[in-house]
Amino acid sequence: MVVTGAAVMMMMGMSVNAIAGMGRGGMGGGGMWGINSSNLTDAQISQLESEQKAFMESTQGLRQQLKGKNSSLRFEQSKKAPDTAKIASLQNDVTALRSEFDQKRQAHLSAMKQIDPNFAAGRGRGAGMGMGMGRGYCMSN
């Protein structure tokens, strides 16, 4: 379970790097997020950037809660005598927060596709959201 938590946190860290490149420089010529800015108008690029900014702002608290709960979970799991009831409770909290974040992320992806129907096209499973291995949680602060 500790290995799984570490793997999830590593993937979250990689997501932060992917999101950090979201600006116009990061989108040029098929860059990050499945956006090929050469096929988009300046207005579409601006809309995509606005949607991304709104998503990041609206999920900031949720991402911070998830980060804190994951940290608490890892800490409890690393104890010599872990409290299994506390671990179960924290895992339930993490699961609920991930579910809430996933719902918001899906709505965000839909909004991005409304602006650019080809958003993340041809990028394979998890494209567009820094989602290695099919799961992704954009955890930047």
C-alpha cells in the first residue's frame, strides 16, 4: 500500500510539471494538453487558457485537501504501529476527494472539447490532463 501511495504521489508530481507548461509557450505546435495551437485561433487559445485557469482556481482547495489527506495517509502507514482504523478513514477521505476531483476534471475536459473539438485527439488514454497510467490528479498549488 505504501508503494502504491508513493507511485500515486510520483504521478501527481509529474502532473504538476505538465500543467506548469500549459501557457502559450507550452501549447505551441502540439505541445501540452493535446492542444495544437497552430490549428486554433487566438480567441480559442485564449478561451482554453481561461478555462484552464478557472479549473485550476476552482479545484485549488480540493487539490490541497487531497494532498494533505494523502500525506496524512502515508504518514500513518509509515508508523511502526499504524492505526488501521485511522488508515481506513483517511483512505475513505482520499477516495471521496479523488471522486469529487474526477467529476470536476471530466467537466473541465468537456469544456475544453467544446472550445476545441480536437482537444487531446490522438494522444491515447489519459491525454490532455497529464494522466499517466490512466489516472491523473492535477495537484499543483
